[in-house]
Amino acid sequence: MSNRDRTIARTDSATKSQFHPKRSFFWEARTRILVWYALLMTGCIGLSIPIFSQLVFNDVDRRVQADIVNDIQDFQEFMAEKTSSGEKLDKDKLDDLFQNFLRRKIPEDDSYLMAFLDGEFERSSPRARPKQLDENSKLMKSWATLTQPQEGELETTDPEVGRIIYMAEPVISEGKVLGVFVTAHASAGERQEAYDAVFLAVQVLLIALLLGLIVAWLVSGRILAPLRSLLRTARSIGESDLTQRLPVRGSGEIGELAKTFNDMMDRLEVAFASQRAFVNDASHELRTPITIIRGHLELLGDDPQERQETIALVLDELDRMNRFVNDLLLLARSERPDFLQLQTIDLDPFTEEIYTKTTALAHRNWQLEAKGRGQIVGDRQRLTQAITNLAQNATQHTAETDTIALGSAVDRQCIRFWVRDTGNGILQTDQKRIFDRFARADKSRRRSDGAGLGLAIVKAIAEAHGGKIELTSELGTGSTFILVLPLELPHQRTTS
């Protein structure tokens, strides 16, 4: 294997390594999106569960408290109704009232209505009570002897009872406590229902999380599909195939990415095509003088006159190669920001100066048609080079009896320099192509000895000034090249 082949193999290997990296499933964008989504959703669920639990338990406590208060209010209204006649209330009468109220009032689940007479437990509804509310318990005895309304809570260790919430209302007649009415509620059942609701909510949230992750995985796959297509397209692109493009769907970021990628590929395709054409044309232009020089040197004899003629021919070809290389360097520098050295130019003497220089190019009927008035901002050397190139181009495609006219003019919008000739003219099909590098007209104008870079240089200089080059031509009547420049060059610093 040759050194060149080994170099190509290493390059291909590096390219494959660049475009086919070892990918881990856990580092794919789709997986990372899913992981972040799972962490976010898990965090939200983890925060929502205790908040939801606390809200449910608070609602249970409020509901129990409301039921107890309602029981006390019902008892107070009942007592107020039964004693409104002013009849004296005694122990027996109170016992009858307790019995009637408990018979009428049906307590809520886990609620207990209890009546105490003369410091002793009398009756309750329902009759069955937890052991913490046994008539001999400490809590019941403390209620039996109350002289003031009381409310509170008692935390028990019995899981079937839990916390006991109560309110006690003493019945007082003529300053004497005849009895006590107590309503109590064991919260274990209510809180168990709350626990069941929370547990059910947790199950629903976990199922929703699982479904959300599945949907997120599918949706992220659809969202990232253009990126995978972009990756496949990028892998399939090589210097020999730049025609691959991405389908543009929608107007979001992915659509903009696909459009931007396609625009980039359009520019790359044009750039590679231009590069190939440039290399082919440049190699052709350089191959010809090299072949001529090599052929004459190989046949060089001992005759002094022949040697002198060969040396002159070789130097001429080397000069042509030197001009060609300088033109290429000039075109390469035209894209740099420091290509122009701007200054203020008086248009009238500048036009006169260019006319004087161009009349020495060849024997023609030279004319100065007009001279603009005022000042312009531009690169004096580059503008002189551009107009001189146009004049040189005109001399190459006209006869000695033809006319070549130069001129300049200024209006409110732009500055114009023109070179007009009475040559053969240019075919319509060639008028745009001749400004490309290495381009020459096919039939309308005779081929010159140059490399076809003169008009490309004129175009580059015009565009560097923010202007353009225009052409009007008809076969048999001649051509007019117009260099159009703006009055002001924005964002440029001028020097006088």
C-alpha cells in the first residue's frame, strides 16, 4: 500500500470514528429527556402526596369538629325549646330531656352522645362504646364533674379508636350544675378512610406517571426523529455526494434546524462545485505554460541564438504564470475585510487620470465621454485596477479602428464608471457567465491570452465596495461595462 493510500485509509477511519461514535443507550438525547421528565414528575408527585395527605386529614378534622359543634347546638336548641315555659328544671326533668333528645338524635358513625346526671353517668347513644369511654374511665369521670363548657382531644393507642375529639356542655339551673351533655368522636375510622383515599391517589398518580413516561418516550421519539434523520443524512454526505437534504416539517425549532441544515448544504454544494471547477481550471491554466517551458527546455540545444529565444519564451511564460498567481491571490484577498484601503477621491481628476493610463494600452480611438463632479469614498488603487481591466478587456476584443470610450457620472443614488467599445459584442448566453473565474465568451469575442480572471477581479472589486458590475451588449454593435458603486460605504473608516 502506498503512502497516499495509507493516508486516505487513516482519513476514512478518522471520519468514520467521528460520525459513528460509540453511543451508550443511557446517553442518548431521548433517554436523557425521559430521565429528566421522570425525575421532574417523581419530584412533583413526591411533593404533592404529603400536601394532599395533610389537606385530606385537615378536612377530616374540620368535618368531625363541625359534627360535634352541630350536636352541641342541637342540644342547646332542644333545651331552650323545652325550658322556655319557665318551668323549674330538676334532676328528674333533666333525665327525661336527656332521654328524649338521645332518642331523637341519631349520631354519626363513630360519634357518641352521653348524658351525666348529678356527677354520674346516666345514658348514651349508642350504648356500645369503646373502652376509653367506659363509665368508670378517668375521662368519663372528669366529664361527669364539669362545671364549665369544655372541648379537647385525647390521643389513644387503640388503632380502632385513634384520637377522641369531644365537647362537653354542663346543664345549669339556678346556679347549680344538674348534669353534663357530652358529644365525642373517635377519629380512627375517618382517618382510615383518609388513608385509603391517599393510598388510592398514590396508586393513580403512579399509574399516571408510568403512562406519562410511556407517552413521553413515544413523543420524544417523534420530536427527535428529524435529529436522527439529520444524523443519518450527515453520515451519508461525502465530498462526492452533497445532494442529500432533510424534509422540512412545521415551523418550529426542528423545522428551522432542517431548513438551516439544507441551506448550509446548498452553500457547501455550491462551494465544493466552485472549488472543483477552480482546481480544474487553475490546473489547466498552469499546466499549459509548464508544458511549454518543459518542452522547450528538453529540446534546448547549443546554438546561442536558439538558447536566447528559448530563454525569452520561458521568461514570458513565467511572467504569465506570475500574473495568473497574482490574480488568484487578489481574488482570494477580496473576501477579507482589509481588502480595501478607503479614502476620499475627487472624481473629476480621477477619471482624467484613468483615461490617460488606459490610452497607453493599445492603439484605438479613445474617447473621454464624461467626468463626474464631486467626491467619492473608495479604494483608489482597486478602482483604477477594475476600470483598467475593463479597458484592457475592450482592447483585446476590438480592432484598431474601433472606439473605446470611458466616462463617469454621479446621481443621487450611485456613482457610475463605464467602458464602452464598438467591438463585436457578446452573446446573450455569455453575458452572465463571463464574470465567473476562468470564463471566456465562446463565439462572440475572440479568445485572449489571459486566464479569464480579469472580469472576475472587476466583479470582486465592485462587490467589495458594495456595488455591482452591469453589462449591455449586442452582437455587431459593441458592449458597455458599467461599474456601479454606492454613494456611501457604511461601517467603513475613510482616510484622506
